[in-house]
Amino acid sequence: MDVDDVDELKAVLDVVSDKVPALLRGLRDIMYSPESAENMAAAVATFYKKLVDAGIPKEDALDMARGYMINLRDLVGEGMKFGRHNKHNDDKEED
């Protein structure tokens, strides 16, 4: 890589590290709204009911329904850590 490529890559990564945490915060806000909770509950309940109706034992269906729920809190939490980490490192570099 030449110097121009490195500078361009640094610029892209700076934008990404600035934008991604805000995007993840927005996704978190959308995913954890009351309306989203109602929609997720309805989807999981329907999934569970369909499994039981198809003959899956209730305990197995419950385990499968738990697995069906995507826990974005962990994903978003990791994104928040990423954003804070980069901001912290940027502050150190300026010293």
C-alpha cells in the first residue's frame, strides 16, 4: 500500500468508527421499543404455537422458541463498547 491508500483507508475507518455506534444505538432504540416488544412477543408466541401444533413436545418447543428470539442487546452492547473504545483511543492519541 502506498501513502495515499493508507490515508484513504484511515479516512474510511474514521467515518465507520464514527457512524457505526450511532447506527447501533438507533437499532437498539428500534428493537427495544414497546411496539417492537409486542411484535416480538407475538412472533415468538406464534412460532411456539406452530411447533406445538406440529407435534413438538412443549419443552422442546419452548427451547426452540427461546432460540428463535434474537438477543440484539448483546450485539448492540458490543457495538457500544466498540464506539467507546475508539473514542477513548482517539482522546489518548490527542494527548
